[in-house]
Amino acid sequence: MKKFYITNSIPYVNASPHIGHALEFVQSDVIKRFHKDVLKEETLLLCGSDENALKNVQAAEKAKVPVQEFVDQNAILFQNLATKLGVEFDVFQKGSDVDHHFFSSQTLWNLCNKEGDIYKKEYRGLYCVGCETFYTKAELNEDGECYEHLGKKLEEVAETNYFFKLSKYQEQLIQLISTDKLSILPQSRKNEVLSFLKQPLQDISISRSNERAKNWGVPVPNDDSQRIYVWFDALNIYQSGIGFGWDEAKYKKWWPADAHVIGKGISRFHAVYWPAFLLSAGLKTPKQILVHGYVTVEGGKMSKTTGNVVDPFAVIEKYGMDAVRYYLLREIPTSGDGDFSESRFKELYNADLANGLGNLVARVTKLAENLELETMIPSEMSAECADLITSFEFSRALQFIWTKIGELNAQINIAEPWKITDEDKKRNFLTKAVTQILQIAFDLQPFLPQTAELILKSMIGKITMPTALFPRL
């Protein structure tokens, strides 16, 4: 059986999840459900928690909670969010897992070191705790700020650490990405990475002193004074979670990843640093990186300072799992930023879910209730929908499905089947209508799994009216 291995980016657990995490969770889940349920492939979806970051230590200190207890509590929140969204992670790999992840990350380090790609030197630079990375002055804005964390001053750090020979892999990376052996989608993100790779690559620091890491994180092999740089170990969660260094058979079965799903702010780490580490270690690189944009709120960037961070748990509680999945997948384009607005949410909910899909199912099941119609149960997804999911165009796939919903609602308005007195004609019309709804439900399965299941159950065999799928707000 063909396999498909998908990963989420590994979220920091210095705070509770926000609506942006929900977006990535459901995007990855659509990919998994498509490959598992539609293409009938053996799939594995991995997520985890990035626990070895300095920002986690600082947040734990502020909360006056031991670091391990703090990251454990927050990691559970991310797993709970996935459950609330109907997302099932096959693996959730914690960064503080000493037995598997620590050993796996030290194994990766040793392979890179054996290749002669790790060396030690004194270094002074500007460090962004938010990004957990060093920046040159040329990479910052005119106020000396990181573009991802505006308003936060960078720390000037001077210490001795280990460096990785990133510059050695510049040409290999260009070849890998330009030929799509490592495919980066959308094209605009691929162009950004290739543009970055046209500049001379600088070697990067891959360790921190125990003092600055506050003795937290994966120890550097054979050097008790240093901890492995958080990105080196966090990226390796994609491997440690499937057996790298501790279960060779499992690792060989699943690696390389078929798709990494990530946000645009961490594309350099995934498209440059990560494949370079793997090339150095003599390991296979991932096949594909899907880069999505950010969720803005009412037109502005989410920020704790402005107080506009959207709690996904509250939105799910208020509107339901599938309504939230629909908004995120329909309203936020896969390739760019999209806005979360409660007024727009209500508008889309009433127009598309309540008046569109919900009304269609309600009126047809009411007319056909207790009838056993000779409907054609779909055996496969619509080709157009499948093609759009394959190219990660989730919003367009949902637009395609809602076009079918609109067309069928229009047909019903014209035909007025409730006025048809000829029972054969009425039955014939309803048979065609139910068959079309079954196809719509089949196509909806990766997107709105609960709703699709309710429709299929109510319309296969003796037709029954389901409870209102989406009560009008």
C-alpha cells in the first residue's frame, strides 16, 4: 500500500493555541483524510510540541511553574484543540522526550559532525527570542527590529557556540529546490527561498551555552557546557516521532515526509536549514513543503499587546467544529493571508451553511422522508474536487462544491417538486436530487467530516430527516 506522511509545523508551547494554529491543523487534516479515505493510502499525520526554546523557559519563570510542568500543560492544550477540530494526530512528539527525541537529535548531530560540518567558534550577534534565531542588521527593519516581532528589541549575545557549515550546501539546495525535488508551494514562496539562496549563505550557530539556555534542552554530545539550538532539535521532531535513531524499521517505512505544512514565517528554517542538516547527515530530504499565510483579525495582525488574539476553543464552542473548519478552509486562501472576522463568520455561516447546504438537505429529506430511492451511491470524489485538493487549493475546492449546492437549490426552486402530483415524476426528481447530494457529501468528507457523515447516514437506505445541520444564527 502506498504511504503518505504529513506533518504540521511544531508549535511553541509558551502560550495557549490561537486561531492560526487551528488553520494549520485543519489544512493538514484535509490532506490526511484525502489520502486516507479517498485515495486509500496508508497515512500518518505528525505534530508535536517545540519545548526546548528559551521563550518557553521565560514563560514558565513568569508563571512561576517548573519548566517541564509548564510545557506539559500547554502541550495538552494543542492536542485538545486538534480533538475539538476533529483532527487526529497519529503521532504527537514532545521535544522534552528524553528517551526518543533527545537521543534522535543527538544522532542527527553526530552524523553532521562526522561529515565535518560542525565547528566551534566565538560569536557575537543580535538574537530574536521570538524567532529563536540570530539576525544580521541587514535582515532587520530600520528600527533594528525583526519583521516577525515588531516592537521587540533584539538581544545582543556574545558567546562560544557550535556552528553548522550551511554555506557548504548552497549549490545543492538551489539544485534541490529549483528542480522541485524539494517542491515548495506556492510558487511565490519557492521564489522567495531561491532569492535568499542567491545571496552568500552564512554558517549558522546550532548550540547555546547552558547559561543562556538555562540548562534546558537537548545536551550537545560530548560537551556538557552546551545545549543543541532549538531549531536543530525541533525540526528533527519530524524524524524522531517516526523512529529516527530508535526504531529503524518505522523510520524507513515513513521517511521522507511527503508534505510539511508550515506558516510563511518559518519557511527559511524548513526550506534551507532543515534540508541542509539532512544533506549533511546523508539522509533523504522531504518531498514537499506547503507554506500557508497568516490569519489576521479584523484586518490587523494578531497580538497579545493589542488584545485581539482569537481563542479557537471559544469559537468552536459557539459555532461548532465544522463551521469553524469551513470558515478557515474557505475564507483563508492556502497561499496567502486571510482575515478572521466574527461578522464575516456569521455572514458566511448563514449564507453558505444554514441557507445553502443546510436548507438543501432539509428540504430534500423532508420531501423524500421514509422513501427508499434507487440512488447511485458515489464511489469516488469528483475529479475537479480531487484535483484541487491535490494542489492544496482548499478554498477553490469548497467553492466548487458550493457551486453544486447552489445549482441544485436553483433546480429545486424551478421544479417545485412539492407541487408534482405524478408520483413517478416526483420520485424520479427526488432520486436525482438525493444522488447529487450524496456526491456533495462524499466530496465534503475531508473538509466537514461530521456534516458529511450525517448527510450520508440520513440519505442512504430509508431517508430520514437529520436534525438541522446548521441552525440559522
